[in-house]
Amino acid sequence: MTIKEVSEKYGITQATLRYYERVGMIPPVTRTTGNVRNYQESDLGWVELAKCLRNAGLTVEAMTEYVRLDQKGRQTIPDRHRLLVEQREILLKRREQIDQAMERLNHKIDGYEEGLRTGVLPWEKNER
């Protein structure tokens, strides 16, 4: 697939795909004899992983480290496992923070909806 096709398929700009490759968030993409990017299934797998992990909030540094370790071979399996476990812990903490923020927002939204129905916000009732 061309970079344009991959860009359209995954909703990622061509510049972002080039960036992912340049900084090492994905391994070097297969090239034609004319040095044009020619994404193969294995390349697409890396693009999907990069998009998924970035959407989850993983840092560029963590992703490049994972790719670097993967490129070194099977002997890095323990290190890759450790890296992913650490990233999962970071994401779990972030999800907890997001859940707490959602609870707070939902509470405030419920209060405003009550205020719209009754003309009085719940937290104003104690002031009257």
C-alpha cells in the first residue's frame, strides 16, 4: 500500500506516518526499488499498534523503546513484557483519574439539570 492509502485507511496524516517511522515508533517501512514506501501487512501491523498505543496515551519514548527492543530479537522478550506491564500500570492510574473526573462532572451535570428543571441549583438550597 502507498503512504496515501495507509493514511486514508487509518485516518492518520502522511506526515504523521513519516514521523512515526523517523523517530522509531514503527520500524522502517518496506520500500520499492525506487525507495518509495510500500506498506506490507507487517508494516500495517506496526501502524495499527502505534495508533492504538498513542490513542491510549503511551509516550513516544515508550513506543520507540518497544520497537528498539523488538528489533533486537527474542532475547528482549522479558524487557518488552516489563515495558508493556509498566505502561499498563500507568494507563490504569490514568483511567482511575478519568473515572474520578467523570464522576465529578456527572454530579455537576445532574445538579445543573435539576436546576434547569426547578430553577434552583442543588448547592444553592443550603444558601436559602
